[in-house]
Amino acid sequence: MLYLTRKIGETIVINDDIRVTVVEIRGKSIKLGFTFPPEVSVLREELYERIQAENRAAAESPSEIFKDLAAAGKDRGSD
């Protein structure tokens, strides 16, 4: 992990097209501003982890849509 010290208004540049700026410091809380291209996804870690867990759960269990498709196929076969 890389540790950097920055003051309010100072910026870090990542890969030429991502900028992270220290906007505000209030007690133990820091407000950061991000500038990045539209194709880059930026998520809070807790949200990212929740999305990953939901994706894993969805991949492990059969989807309701497949059940619905199977039932629709059975119904069509009885015509």
C-alpha cells in the first residue's frame, strides 16, 4: 500500500487520467474529489463488496428467469 501526505487543494494523479484531490479535512474525516474518465468505475469499498457478494450468490443459485423459461417451454409444448 502506498501512503501519501496531501494538504487541502493538493492532487494525486493516477495513470494520467485519474485525479484525486483533497477537498476538505474536518476532524478525522477527509473529503476527496475524484476526476476520472466515464469508462472508469469508482465505488466505496463496502458497496463494491456487497455487489460482489450478490453477484456470487446469483451465480451459485438457479435464477428464477430460467425456471420461468422452462415452465414457458413446457406450456408451449402442450399446444
